[in-house]
Amino acid sequence: MRTHGSTLNVQDLQDAQNLINHIALPPQLPQSADSETITINSNLLHLLQDVTKNFNHRACTAWTSVSKMLSSLAHTEQAKTLRDDLLGAYLTALSPGDCFALYLPLHNCATLVLRKNSETVVVETFEVSLANESVMSAQGRVIRTFPARAVACPASRFFDASFQSQFQLVLRRLATEAPPPRYSPTSTKSGATLHEERDTTHPGFVNDYLMTILSVIGNDHASITQEKHVRDDILWQKTNRPWRRAHFWLFLKVAVLRTLSNTLDMAEARQKYKQMMVEVVSRLLQIACNVSVEPSMLSVVHKKLARRALKSEQAHGGFSNSGVQEVSEQARRVLE
């Protein structure tokens, strides 16, 4: 549950447990799909908003672009539809370093519109959730590379009124219309080919449709890619719909990382990203303490925070965040 604005106010035990499941991946996970996906996605988004607004935006202006990206995403998610006025306003308001992020669940795809500088706009796309077979056949974490494809467009042509009208129409259609059947997952039963609702949609239609239109005014762009070692699970027992880690959470993390790297070099972007994730787990631990989750779950989050802080210290020097240390001490007292 949350209050108005971007402040996350989790007071419900189930909401806290869902956040722990999707961020920390404890040993005991649900064995069927979540029923409150909209609430979970909203809480994940507002958790990131709460964390990033506390960073020093003057010392690192990239955080301003991240906050702006998350704010526009929160408005589009809350509206449940890509309203003409919102979409046009967010795209035309992009300043150098900014990003407009759009999640297209019907296509299992994400689109990022990155304003590189005053002359260039780069549009990137990537698959959000891998097919079940790719996840189940992996040994441990799955290595993902982002983005999958990018097109660079001259800003003068991208922001031309006639092109914007066409581009925004395409985005609105992608947000509301499913792809043709050939992009949908299938299974074979008794010799018949059936739609497989438990698997993921192939994101190819976005490349075939959106990126082809962009190629009219731009060119394929060799974006500097970023690797992520992604943990995922597909769990089901006596259910038709398996539990999977929130696709939206991966989308959010990649969107933040790509926005940071829009103005920072790759090494600094990853450093800022990892610092953010320490703060995310610290905030999650604070929530877990406040709503009195099971000690075993509290311990999982506490250990994850310790690992995150240690990795940050080893990679980037001494770790001296007093707020994180206070939350860790609070959890330790609860566990004693």
C-alpha cells in the first residue's frame, strides 16, 4: 500500500512479503502466480522513487534524470493508458541526459527514449522476461545484455510534429494491442497447436514495427551494452500459472542503469547503480522491521544487505552510510 505521491508506505504484511520475494528472492517462494501484480509493481516503482530522491542531485545530475524518468513512468502506469497529453508532454520535455521509459507488457518488451544531447535521440528496446525454457535450462543466473537493439535519430527530425504524431500513435497502439499470433507462445496437445499462457510473448513485433518506423529517420545505433547476471525462478505446484520474479522489477532496474549511463561513463554508472541497490535493500529491511515479518524473512533481507554493502565497499572503497548502518543495527536487535 502507498500514500499519495511517490512516498511508499507499506503497512501490510503481505505487501512487505511480496517486496521481499521479488527483490531478495528468499528460499521459500510462492508456488503460484501473484494475484496482486498491479500493487506489487506500484510498490516496486515507488520504492525506487523514495530511494533515488534522497541522493545528491547537485553532485550528480544524472539522479535528476532518473527521478524525472521514474516520475513520468509513475504517471503513465497510474493512468493505465498512454494519454495523448501525457505522452506528448513527456517526450517533448526530454532534456539532454533524460530518458522516457515505457513498459509494454503485451509485447514482453521495454522501450527507452534517451535524449543523448541536443542533436541526438536514441531509442532502445529489450526483452523483459525470458522464455521459460531459457530460465529453466540455465545453471544459476542468466546473463542478459541490454539493450537488444537501438536506433539513433536526429533530434530535429525526431521532434518534428508530423513524426511525433506517428511515433506516439505507434506507442499507444503497442501499449493497448497484442501482437499478431505468430509472436505468442504455443504448445502442442493431442496434435493441436494451442496458445501457451504460462510462457512469455516474443518481443519481435516491437522491432518489426516500431524500430522499422524509426529507421526511416534514423540509423541502427551501436549502443554500449550492459550485462546483468539475472536471477529468475519459475515455480508452480498444483496451479496453472507459475510464480515468476516480477518482470517489472527487471525493467525498472535496467531503465535506471541506462538512464545513469546516458550521462555518466559506464564504470561510474554501475557504481551509482550499485549504491542505489544498497539503499533499496536497506529500505526493504526497514520495511520488514516495521511490519514485523517472520524472523527468517528478516534474516534473509539482513544478509542480502550485508552482501550488497560488502561488495560496494570492496569495489568502491569504504562504506560509511550511517542510515544503512542504523537499519542494520535495528534488524540485528529485532533478531536477537
